[in-house]
Amino acid sequence: MVVALKDILLQVLLAGSAVFLIPLFYLGLSRQAAAKVERNGVMLTSLALTSAASMLLCLLFVHYAGPVDVPISLGIVPLTLVILYCRPVIGLTLTLLHVLFYFLLAHPYNMYEFLLQTGILLYPIVWLSASRFKHYTRSRKTTVVISLITAELMLSGLLCIPLLDDGTALSLFQWITLTLGYTIGAIFAGSFSMLWIEHMHHHQGLEQHLSEVHHRYITETEKLHQILNAVPLSIATVDPEGTVQFVNDTMEQTARNQLPCTTTSNLIGLPASQFVEQGQADKLENSIRRAVVHGEINGMTVRYGSYVFQSRTVPIYSLSLDQTREVTGAMLIIQDITELEMLRSELDNVDRLSLVGQMAASITHEVRNPMAVVRGFLQLMQEKSPQSLDHYYRIVLEELDRANSIINDFLSLAQNRISEKEESQLHDIIHELSPLLWADANLRGQSIELMLDHNVPKLHLNSKEIKQVVLNLARNGMEAMPEKGVLTLETRMVDDKVELCVHDTGLGIPRLKQEKLFEPFYTTKAKGTGLGLSMCRSIVERHNGTITVESQEGEGTTFKVSFPR
């Protein structure tokens, strides 16, 4: 009886070894490799292989380990688990192997022993249970495994009855005791193996979930870094002591503008006061301290060399387990406002100049009235004076006319009013001015050449103002040319713009003077006012166009006016 109990214990260990041998397949594998193996379903394949070995060992023990009082094989336990947990193909393969092992090991064959040691009569019930087994809860799975193993062992016990009549020394009580021992041992081996498989499944699920969470964390972290690097703001995070922990690409570039050799690794670990001048370091440190200690959001304007920055300090919170927020550092958001400050300064200057211009326009407008009275009385005095004085009268009247012309140009420049435009053809404006230009050119012994592109479309223009531009540029060109000079008016399409070119064959303009041509009151002529080109630029800009000059000394000058279509 003691020997029989030892046999039962050994078979229980052999039947349960199918599950405990599975970890051997993971020896030598790294954590990542083991997780990959589990995701590929190798664990169930390992279970099938170890179960096949366990079935073979159980049959070998029954047939060759010595005289066995009750020839029951517990190989049915790992086979049942394989059918319930693995794919049908694997379960069918092990079922056939179990039958094959019997025929390879059993000599002579006995029908009762075949049914007893293979448990083939209950295969249909096990296969029917396998279809829904994976969807059961753990407790229900345990119940199903215990029920199937109990039924298999009870059936095996009943099949042992015919074998007891063949001269075995066992009494009925001993037979019942051994049958119960095999049943209890099989239930223990099956239940424990099932729980171990469930534990490995649960561990595999946790590993997979942890891997997915880790992958999402890495993905979201990388996405956050890309967003922070794409933001056109300099961003840095600091710990409660004000030490830099992170800088984005814009912050690194801003620092590199001040110190060319700066890299991200140089910035991290240093105090945040490195981003400002020494005199403003205390203000920045105080701003960080208020954000960390009191949770305040505050801003300040800082300077670094010739650059001006707007700095904003924001506290960074971490959520603890008790749902309370704790400040763990601060974030510095720095925006370069150097250009904005320059534009604001220029805007203030423009406002002041505009006010001065309006005052000057009012004054010059009032000056014209007494000048008109003076000119009228001079003409009256000329009629009553001797002809010997006409020469002096003519000089005074010409200077009055010149002064009046200067006033008109200045008023036109200072008003800068909104142009009323209508669809016009630039060529029509040029043709209207041609007789006047030709008359002026003939008096100077010069000629005019028109090169007009027929593909030029109609534009939204103020015809009166464009006439002023063309007439002013043409007369400037003629005044710059000697006798027999040629003035060329050309129109053409350049990309999506219409370009008007006025080219003369004069002496050209030095490069240093070209930069000042469009400044008010700057002139290269002896009697020029310096307002003509300024007025031209003002008109062109009101038409959303541009005016440029190209000149080579000794080769002439070309003014280019571009209008959008």
C-alpha cells in the first residue's frame, strides 16, 4: 500500500511537471526577448511540448517502473489542459500522440488498459468543453478542470474492475483507496497546473499592458518634445532651486545667438539666471521663487545685449496620490520682442513725423494765399513799369512759381491720402503723356522710345497719381541726359506683377547717393527740391507697389516701378 502511494505521488509530480518545465524555455532570454516570445504565443507551444514529455513519462512509469497495482496513467491531466488551453490543432496532435505512445509502450495490448491509460472515452466531453473554456472566469475554469479530471479518473477506476479479477492481490477497500488517491492527486496536479497557467497568462497580460503603456509614454513624450520644439517660443523648465532641467530648440538657438558655442548639454544643470544679464539675474530668480513658493504666474521684460525679451514664469504642478497639487518647478516662456520694440519705436517716430507733417502742410497751405496776392501785384506792377525792369520782374515771378511748385509737391507728399482707384490700362496713361514728353524732349534735343508689352493687363490705378509718377520719372531722366540722349519707357510682365521701367542714357548715379534718393529733400540736381522721388514712392506704395533704382556710372539709370496684378 505504501508503494502504491509512492507511485501516486510520483505520477502527480510527473503530471504537474508539464507546467513547471515551461520556464526552462525562457532561460538565457532578456526581459524584452521574453516579452516578445510571450506576445508571439510561444508559451502555449511550450506547454504542448512539456505536456507531451509529461504524458510519455507517465506511460513509461506505468509500464516500466515496476509492478503497479492499479495501472492508471495521469498523463490524461496534461493532455486535458492542452486541449482546453491550446489551439485545436495542437490539442488534436497531442491526443494522437497520447494514443501512439500507448501502442509504442504497451506489450501485449489490452483493450481495458488502452481505455484506462488513454482516457479516450472522455475525449469528446473534453473537446466540447474546450470551445467555451477560454471565456470562463477563473473559478469556473477550476470547476471544469476538476470535474473533467474527476470524471476521467472515476472512469479509469471503473475500468480497473475487470483487471482486479485477473489475480490481483488488492482488496476492494484498497482498490477504492488507490482510486481515490489517484483522483485526489490528479485533481491536485490539474488544479495547481491550471492556476499556474492562469498566473502566467495574467503575468503575460500585465507585461503586455506595461509594454503598451511604456510605448504610449515614450510616444507621448516624444510628441510633447516635438510640439515644444515646434513652438516659436523659447521654453525652459527649472527645478525649485532654479536649475535648468530642459530647454527646447528655440531656447537653445536663442542662447547660441548670444554665445555661439552653446549646446543643450551646456545649458542643463546651470542656473536660469544665465539667460539674462547679471544686473537682472536677481529679478529672474525672484520671479522663479514666487512661482515655486506661491504658485504665482508673473512676467517681466529682460535684456541681453542688444536683444529684448518678454519672460513669463509659470509654476509646474505634479499630482500626488492624495489628489493634491504640489509645485515641483517652474517653466520659463521667453519671447524675443526685439523687432517688436524697434517697430514700436519707429511707430512713435512716424506718429511724431505725421504730426509735424500735418502742421507743416497747414502752414504751407496758408503761405500759398499771400504768395498768390504777391504774384498778382507783381504782374500789375510789371504792366506799369518800364520794359527795362521786365528782366527783374521775370526772375521774381519764376522764383515765386518755383516756391509754389515746392509747396505743391510738399502738400502732395504730406497728405498721403487714400487713392481712389479704378480699372485702367497703364499704356493709355503713357500714351496720354507722350505728346507732352515729346515736346519737352524736342526742346532738349532728345528722343523718347516706347517699348510696351501687349500682354500687360488692366490694373487698379489712380490715373492722376500715376501720371505724376511717369511725368516725374521721365523729366528726371531727361534732365540727367545730355543732348541726343534717349529716354526709354518700357512695360513688361515679371512673374505676377506689371513692371514699368524708365531708362535714361545719362551719366548715372553713384552708389552712395542711390541709397538716399527717396529721402525727402535729398536731391542730386542744382535746383531740385528733393521731393519728387519721395512723392513717387508715396504714390507707388499707396498702390501696393514698389519702386527701385538701378544705376551704373557712365551707363545711365533705370527706375523700376512694380504693380501687383
